[in-house]
Amino acid sequence: MNDLNEAFQLISDFGGDFEGEKDITLIEKAESALNLKFPPSYRVFLKTLGCGDIEGLEFYGLIDDNFESSSVPNAIWLTLHERKTSDLPDYLVLIYGLDDGTFYAVDTKTTGVDGENPIVRYGANGVTEKVADSFGSFLLSELKTIL
């Protein structure tokens, strides 16, 4: 969680536009809608910031419990939508997107000894590539590229 705490400090120092704190019951409802559990660092991000952007980087998460007819940056809506329209694997949670159709996702199929799930790059071809050991390390790495 050190990476996540460092990322939160950068966000605090540089600002950004984040949705704000979310209740644990909303997080559990999101997990239920996706039929999976979020890793610890992503849960803390959702609880603390919800979702949002900073300096053009948009991190997907929670806005409210409308998972059926929402839009980005609602990670739950987007993940459910992509499952239906593009055969996104059920174990991925989309957390960040690129203009070329590539997404970054939490890979809940793989769990480390610390309970964290890795972050993978998921291309339109269905191939995944690990890019970070946890959401916290991914968030920090992305923030350091622009701040």
C-alpha cells in the first residue's frame, strides 16, 4: 500500500478532479455486479477517491450504483458493457483506457501473496500483458509520468 499512499499524496499535492469518497456498501454492490472481489489497493482507491482524472489521466472506478446505463469513468458499467460487446474475460476489471482501444485492467484471476491482483494491458486482440503488480503501483507509475 506504500505505492498507493504515495500516489494519494501526489494527487493531494497536484489536485485533480475526483468523484470523492464512496461507501463500502456501494463497493460491495459493484463487486456483486461483476461477480468478483476487488484487490485491497483498488478498494481503497474506490473508497477514498471513487474515480476521476488528473492532468489528462482518467482512472475508472465508482460514481454511483447505476451500472446499466452510465458512461466512463464508471468502471463497473464499462466492464459489463465490454463483456457483452467484445468478449472481455469475466476476470478483468477495466480501470483505464487508451485512444487506440487498449485498456488497462485488474486481473482478478491472479492473486499475489499480499492479496493484490496485477494490472494488465488488454488489447483489442484479447492479449494481456502484465504492467504492474498492483493497482497502487500502476496508479503511482502513471502519475509519475505526468507530474
